[in-house]
Amino acid sequence: MAKAILDPVRQGMELRAECQGSQYEPYQVSATLTGKGVGGTRCTCPYSGAGICKHLVALLLAYIHDSQVFRVIPPLDALLTPRSQQELIALIGEMLKRYPDLISV
């Protein structure tokens, strides 16, 4: 696996990881796989050129070359369905503490 890819996860058909780049903080990368290839991608780097950035290429190559290192987690609905309303409210509260910008969502 590429050494730049950190904590790779597969959740359903979505791949997510952090990718060490030129900044101090790693970039957040994700790619959604479809039956025909890659359906969508996202990276927090400032790349604005045509195609996908090198961080997403690293994520996809890591998956192609060693998919076993990706930690598999259940789909979001399977994780949240058994939770009570109080647990979900507490979870959202914790998320907002960590990521205050989510309040607008």
C-alpha cells in the first residue's frame, strides 16, 4: 500500500482514507465505486485541474494493489438503526463539537 494512504476504510462501495500530502494535515479522500468504475470522488486538497488529483490516484491504487488493508465497516444505516433517539442526538452533538461547520447542514 502507498505509504501516503493512512487509515483506509471501505464502507459499502465507498473508499475513504487520509492521504499525506504537502501540507501538515493529511488530505481527506474518498471515492465511490460503481459497476462501471469510479462514480464520484472527493479530496480536500486545493487541486483544480482536469481529472482527479494525485491523492485520489494513490487511494485507488492502494485499493487495487492491496484491498485487504482497507478496514471494512458496515453501511451507515446499519450502524445507526439500532441507536436510540437520545444516542443519535448525543452523537450529533459530539460531531458538532469536533466540526462546528456542520451546524449549517
